[in-house]
Amino acid sequence: MGKSIRAIVLLFVLSSALTLYAKEKQYRMYAVGFYNLENLFDTCHDEGKRDYDFLPTGSYRWNGLKYSHKLRNMARVLSEMGTDRLPKGCAFIGVSEVENAKVLTDLCAQEPLAKRNMRFVHFEGVDQRGVDCALLYNPSLFTVDTVRTKLYPYVDADTTFFTRGFLTVHGKLADEDVCVIVTHLPSRLRPGDEKRVSGAEQITAIIADIRKQSPDTKFFVMGDMNDDPTDRSMREGLRGKEKIEDVGSTDLYNPWISVIKSGKGTLRYDGQWNLFDQILMSQNLLNRKKTNDFSTLKYFRHQIFSRDYLFQTEGKYKGNPKRTHAGGQWLDGYADHLPVVVYTVKEVK
């Protein structure tokens, strides 16, 4: 083959490749997460709160050194969540067990979060221990529009069993209307699941009310549910479905059902894994017909975020998440829960 013919063939091949490349669709991925920070307290007493264990004179001898280490450790995890796929990490992360706005301000000032200009939304709840829910967010990826809070009015005067409120944040993710509901459902200190079922039903009612005004809103419901994905509060109260094709317009998709069935979880008790930390999604975030249509924001993957440093490597609690305290000792650890992350994708047009 002569040089001129080879040149023409090469030019044709390159032109064809460029044409095919131009026709390829491009996509952008977004991560969202949830993490129970396990008692992120400062060292000062909040009036009316039962925070005495986390004072310098309290049972944990909570002081400036321990507090600074807790902030550093939490910031490390939060900044790494979502980075398995995305250098900037999560667009937003729901958190629970934070004492007040001060600890969130101190947390966002930690170097790995400050570099991303992370901000937060928080409200002061009524939990007797003083722990609240909040939403951390990267303003370059998620824009906050409005914030609402709602407390479920239990007859029981003991606020330990309140749902700790529902932090409801409306905003824009990938230029789409998104609503994030962050919750921490009642604990298991009492027998029965009625209060958690009731709390889950209240979330369902909040979603229904928002849909009346804004039917196209996409919902992420996240939190420490104090129940597994297969428990009644999640199956009936939140109407969580295991399979995408089974999710109706008033249901939520719960990708963690298959995870707990496989024996994996986010916290461990007596050698058994539970999966209390969950993110559920509304139907309009799903590709229900398996068409892989990402012309609008859609769910793509989910994961329990895991790093070796998050686990106890020796002793009685080997294999458990490495806590701040255990067995009466300060471990300089992280939390008794592991974080969870959901990835979404949208076509770039």
C-alpha cells in the first residue's frame, strides 16, 4: 500500500473515532452519605441537657485533648466518604449524635472539611442526652433552599424516646429538586418497636405532604433507624422495598435489605451485625425498567464505607467498629457505627 493510500486510510479511521467519541454520552456522579458520629460532645455543659458524662469531671473524663482527637477522627472519615469514586467526596452527609451547633462549627473547621468549605444545617432537638441530627454539605455540589424541622409529639414525657426530630432540607443536587430527611429513630431501650414504627410513619406523612406541593421532588431518607432494613418500621412504616421494580409511587427503595441478608452491617453486637444506618430513596430516583436512563438524576450504587482504621484489631472487641471508648478505656477511635454512601448519576448535557 502506497504512502498516500495509508495516509487516507489513517485519516478515515481517526475521523470515525472522533465522530464516535463525539456521540458518546458523558455523565457526572454524585455521592450522598450518612454517619452516626457516636457522641460528638464538646466539654461544656448545655443547660437542660444530660451531658454530664462528657464533661472533664464526668465518667469519660472528657477533656480538650479527647475532644480535639474526636473532631480530627470524625473529619477524616467524613472527608473520605465517597472518595472511592469521587475525589471531592459526598455532596452532603446526614449525621446523628451531635451535641450542638458549636461542635458542628468545630468539625467543619477541621482541615480536610475546611478545604471543601463544608457547611452544615442543624436544629436543637429535645433529646435528654442532648444529641441532635444535622446535615453537612459541600456548597459547590449541593445548594440549600429551605430547612424545616418537625418533632413527633409522643404522649410519653420522656424525650429519650422522641424521634429526635426530622431535619428536612430542600435543595438542589445536579440542578434538580431534592429533599433530604435526616432522622434518628427511638432507641431500643424499651421492648417493642411501636415508637420506631410510629416515627417511620411520620416520615412517610411528611413526604406525602411535600409531594402535594412539589410532586417532582426527589427524596433521600437517611438516618440511624435503630432497626434493620427487614424490620417492621422500615418495611411498613417507611414502605421500604428490596427490589427496584417493586417500588411504587408512595414507596421507597431500600438497597440495604439485600446487604443485611448477606450478613453485612454497620454495627456489631454480641458478634452479630445489624444495619441500622440506612439511606432510602423515592421512586423517581430509580431506573425501574432497567433502561439505564440517566437523563435525570438516578441511583447507581451503594456501599458501607469501610477502612481498616475503622475497626478494632485486637482484644475482646476485635472486628467491631473502633469506638471512642470501650471497656472503660479511651481508644481514640471513631464510632460504633460504620458510614453508608449512595452514588447517583446524571447525564451531562
